[in-house]
Amino acid sequence: MSITIEKINKYYAKQKALSDVSFSIKKGEVVGFLGPNGAGKSTLMKIICCYILQDSGCIKVCNIDTQKEEILVKSKIGYLAENNPLYNEMYIKEYLYFVSGIYNIEQKDKRVSEIIRQTGLESEKHKKIRELSKGYKQRVGLAAALIHNPEVLILDEPTTGLDPNQLTEIRELIKEVGRNKTVLLSTHIMQEVDKICNRIIIINKGKIIDDQKISTLKNKKIDLEKHFRKLTS
């Protein structure tokens, strides 16, 4: 399994953010992680990526325990946070060189050129990040998440606030890179899930309430958005 999550619990003071969360994701799956605001999506993603610790339970990424081998786990994951924090005064190439240095990537020139081409940034590569549209800033975030060629890609609301054209472009980019990676994608956009994902996991109030393949819903002629609303209302 690429990701194995067993009985994860997380508290913020007395509030329980995650309650006995368990599921696993196989290599090559693209999973839509759905839930209303405050359901626990971002909290779980941050725990998977070793940014915060769970209070109990175990997570393994590529069969590596996140609490025992944090640095090794981080080398296996590409993470795009919801707010996509970037150094706005850096040029695109400068920023990607900086990130490649963090991962000790050899042949930085070659890898930066490859990832700029893969993420469609060639026409903008000489600009400062602050000069970019939101769509291109998301591309930079994805480029940084992919620069070290991770096995697992964690994307937290990657298309929030994009216009329809930008949304389509980023969706296609995620779909393309997801062919060779395991992807956990958090989103509120059901059309996005339908176009990109082959499985959904729904969380509400810190608990997993549904986990099934998109094809199963389609075979039963179940509308994804209505299904989501019914389970989370």
C-alpha cells in the first residue's frame, strides 16, 4: 500500500478533529477526499505529511511509519497545501532551484527544466511569482510538489478560486501526473472528482462515512453531488 492509515485520532484542546480514521490507498489510485469545511480533511493531510502529529494511531507511507522515519516519509511525498505558500519575490526558476536544493536533487538544471516543461510554466519561467495569475501560481506549487519525483502526491484544495479555464488546465495537469503516482486529492468540486478520481472517501465531523469507487456509484446511477450532500447534511 502507498498509504495506510489505522485508527487515527486527533484533538485540538477538547475538540476531537479526527475519530478512529482508517483507510488505505493502493499504488496508482487517485482518491478524492471529500468533506464539508471543518470535517478534518486538512488535519489528516497534514498528519500524513508529518506537519503535525496524531494523538494516537499509525500512518505508513510506502510502508514507512511517519512517526519513526519522518524525513524519509517526506522524501516520498509531494504536498500542495490549501493556501499554496510561495516566496512571491523569487523568480520561478529561482524558487524551483531553491526547492530542489532542499531535496538534494542532483543535476538541478536538468530537473528544473523538466518540471517547468511538465507543468506548463515555460512561457512564465522568467517572471517573479508575485507577477503570476492564480492559475500559474498553482502550477508553481505543483512543480515544487513534484520536483523530487515523489511516489505519493497530496493535494489540498488545489483548484480553489480558479476561473473555469484555469480550473480545466490544472485538472488536466493533475490527471496527467497522477497516471504514475498515488494521489490523495481534497476538493469541494464534484465535477473535479468525477473527471480525475477513481475512488472517493468522505469524511464528516472527523469520521469516515463513505469509501467506494466512482465506477460503483456510476453503475448504480447515483449522482455524486447528491450522494455527498445526503451523507453530510
